[in-house]
Amino acid sequence: MFSKGKWDVKYELLESGSKTKHSTKNIWVLKIFFLSCILFVVFCIIFIYLEDYFKATFTKQIGQAHESKDSVQPNAPPSTHLPLEQTTHIHHTSTSPPSPNACGVQVKDGPLIKVDHHNTYVIGSYVDHRLREKQIKSIAIVLRHEPATYSCVMCCDGRIVTSNAQCSIHSDHFNYDYGAATITCPISSRCLTPTHVAITAGGVSGRVTSFQSVRNRDVPITFPYDFTVCHCVMYDYKNVLMLVESIEMSRLLGAQRVVIYKTNCDSDTQKVLDYYEKSGFVEIIPWTIKNHINVSKGWKIDIAPGQLQYYGQIPALNDCVFRYMYQTRYLALQDMDEFILPIKEKTWRELFPLLEHLYGTDVGFEFENNQFPMTAKLHLEHNVEAWKHVKGINILNYIEREPINPSAFNNYKVIVNPRLVQKVTVHGLLETANGKPTVRVNKDIARMYHFKNYTFPPNTNLITDSHLWDYTNKLEPAVSEVLQDCGLLKPR
């Protein structure tokens, strides 16, 4: 074993001293490194904070600048897309959640939008393609004796175009204060494809607070429906059984769509409406005119006072015509208790080729009204036991009708190609596009069956007519199925 010499001892001492100096130096380097890291992190935090602060301040200043710009907008030069005589200011509204908007303005598609400064309520707006120069026709309810002018404010690809409107009040107002009207807006080269429109008071510089979608902008190559039925209107309704019978009879006759303008009904009726609406067979149009106008319960002002005839039936009928003008080949305008039945054929699909051959394709068809009083004798051959707890009248129990009085006006109803119609009334057409009147269909070919609760004159010889029973094999099971699905049949 070797012992350490002098040089060995000296080297060991030098090596030990060197290690001590390196250790002390490393400690100081680490301290400086950690201190630098801490300062860097603090600097980053301060930088991020200052960046967010200045960004928020800058955004706020921009927002204030825009608000200031909007606030002085009325004094700015009018847009080239606005008429020279009037500048329309667009009032931007905000809701939560945000509503659809057009040209920065809220869109309201529900019927009955009030026109500011006038006692006018717009139901729906539709493009009319039947003229060389297209127009927008807005169906409205107006106060007839109020002097009123209108403007059309249209949204076209994000820009605003206005024009003067023409208003035509329909003549069938039955002397009530309010009546149906058609407000026409020209479609010019400045706005060939308007998507939304607002009817405003003419000559009044005001704010547009809402737009309404323009319907019928395109004409389909083929119609979605061959036959559509319009029921105008449903009010205080609770006749559940008749409702289902009516809708199922429409289906059996060939209708592919039923439209109901609904004011109110009971809970069982609502179950049925929900069922049909979910299936896609029925469209429900909310009809809330009674919230704005004192509607009448009849059509004679001295007997049924109010401001508008029979719950607004006539404006609703006109809206239905334009709503389905390019969706259906034929439109039946009838009440829930009315049924237009072919006599020899079974369905409208079989009937209408015959009518077109006999009378032409450019006319509307009238169907003679035959009344079946519900005060007459009951015939219970089709009084279905399972339906006895369902609210409403079973129309199959009534097969006796009153003879036609040739000297009295007949309350006929029509099925018409809607593209032939300009204005419609309860019984027939007020104005047609080609100027041709409707034609009365021979009663031996088809006629209307009207089930009505009234007292017929004494000593009347009622006529037994059980033609409706020809449909019972399909009608009864169809009605039972709907009632069962709606939970309206009691378990056996």
C-alpha cells in the first residue's frame, strides 16, 4: 500500500479548495437564474393584463363611436335606395334569445302586425306572379272610414327600398267598421327579389320595428298538394267528434292538407289539433284578431254587434287563398260542418276531371248548399258505441235535409284554383283574375252537405239523404283510430 507523498498532500489540498470555490459560484448562478425567471413571469402577467385593459377600452370607444353615429343617422343624407320624398329609419331591436332579422330589423312572421299611426293589421304578404310586373299583395284588416295611405318598406339583399302602396278595401264588409283589404306593393328593378316587407303609414317618417317574410317568392314546378281545405275560423270550439269526422272526411275525399285559422278551443280539441299538426296533415294559423278588434259573432250588425264581421272570417279566407296560391292545385273554402260530396264518384280526384271537362279549367266551382238540421229525427244506425263519451255531434246521425228554396239565396261554397282569385268572400268570389264568374255544379254531380243546429220551418217535408253513409266503412275506423291515439276513448 502506497503512502501519500508531499506532492500528493499538496495536490489534495489544492483540489479541495477548488471544489469549494466552484460550489459557491454555482449557488450564486442558480440564485440569479431563479430571480430572472420570477421577474420574467411577473413581467408576462403585467403585459397580458395591460393588453386586455387597452383592448377593452378601445372596443368600448369604437362601440360609443358607432352609437354616436347611429344617433345622428336621421340627419344623414338619405340612402340611394330610399325614395326622395321620405327617409325611413330602421330601428334595431335586441331580444334574448336573438330573433331572426332582415336588414338589421326583427322579423315577425305571426299574422296580425299592426301598422303604426293607422288602425290597420297586416295578416300576410305574398308575391303575386300573375302579372307581367310582379307585386307584393298584403292581406290586411283596415278601419274602413279612416283616411289612410301606406308605404312599402322592402328588404332586398341587405338593403332597404321603399315605394308607395295602393290599398283596396273589399266590398263585403257587411257594414261593420272594419273590413278586409288588399295592400299592393310594386316590385321594381330597384328590388327584384324582396325577402321581407313592412307596411307603414304613408308620408310619416318613422321607425320600422319589424319586418314580415314575403311568401310565394318562387313558383314551384309542381304543386305540393292537389286539394287543400281552408276552415276559417275556429272559435270557442269544443265539438271534438265533428272535428275528427270533418278532417277524416276531407282525407277520404282526397285532400292532402287542411288549414285551420284558430282563435280558441277546449283542451280535448287541442289534443286533436296537436295530433294532426304533428302528422303534417293540418296547419294551424293563430287567429288572434279578437285581441285587437271587437269581433262580431255573426254577419248582421243589428243582431250581432261588433267592429268586424264573424270573427274576421273574410280576411282569413283571403289570406288562405294567397298563402296556398302556389302550393295547391285546388282550394276548398268551407266550414267545419260542411262537406262537398260527389254523388256518383267517391273522391275529388275522380270528380274534378269531369268538372273540368264540363265547365272548363278557368273557372271556380260552386256547390249547392243542402242543410241537414240537427233538430230533425236521429238515425242511430251508425251511432258508434265507443264514441258516446266523446264531446261533440256525430254527423252520421243526421240524414234528413231541408228542400231547396229556389227563390232564396243559396249559401253555396266553392272549390277553386286559387290562381284565378283576386278577392274571395264567404259565398263565392268577389273578383277573379280573368274576370270570369264561378259556375254552379249540377246538384246531381256534386253538392254540399251542411250539418247545422237550427229549427227548420214547421210542416217542412224533409228529404232523406243517406249519401254520407256511403263513406262509413272507411270513415268510422279512421275516426276511432284518431280518437284512440289522442286518448279520448275510454278503455273497454
